[in-house]
Amino acid sequence: MAKKKKQETGGLQQPKLTVAEKEQVKQEREEVRKKEKKKREKKEKGERRGFFRWVKGIFVELKKVRWPTFSHTVAQTGVVLAVVLIFSLLVFGIDRGLTELYQLLTRNLA
């Protein structure tokens, strides 16, 4: 015959429960499970609502934006192009100058 294993309880004995007490514990556990399930479902719904609320918030914020006029946009584009042109010419000039200096030095050494 197989021996039943003793459950170790750390030296503490589990109290004996009556049938009514066992049923009450079972009902309490079931209630806890139902509450946890409701919390999970509520959280999932909240996450979905949260996503749509977030998207709606984006559109609300976009309506608050003061968009630039066409003339302002064209003027700012002109400024950007002018700055790019100036710095391109500056970098080109420095590069050309250093190239000429290098060639001058290498001709005299050869």
C-alpha cells in the first residue's frame, strides 16, 4: 500500500474545518475570483477607452495649434535656403583654400 505523504506546515497544524466552514471558504474564494475577473475586464475596457481618449486628445491639441500662413512659410523657407547657401559657400571656400595650400606645399617639397 502506498503511504500518504505528510504535508509540511512548518510545525503548524491546519485547523479542521467543518463542512459548512469549507463551503463558506469556497464561496469566499469564488467571490474573490469574480472580483478579480471584473477588475481585469474593467482594466481592459479602460485601456481601450484610454487609447481612443488619447487619439481624441491628439485631434483636440491639433485644433489648438496656430498654423503658419502661406506667406510666413514661404518667408521662413527663403531664410533657410539663404543660410544653407551661405554656409555651403563658406565650406566650399575653406575647402578650396586648404586644397590650394596643400598643393603649394607638396610642389615645393617634391
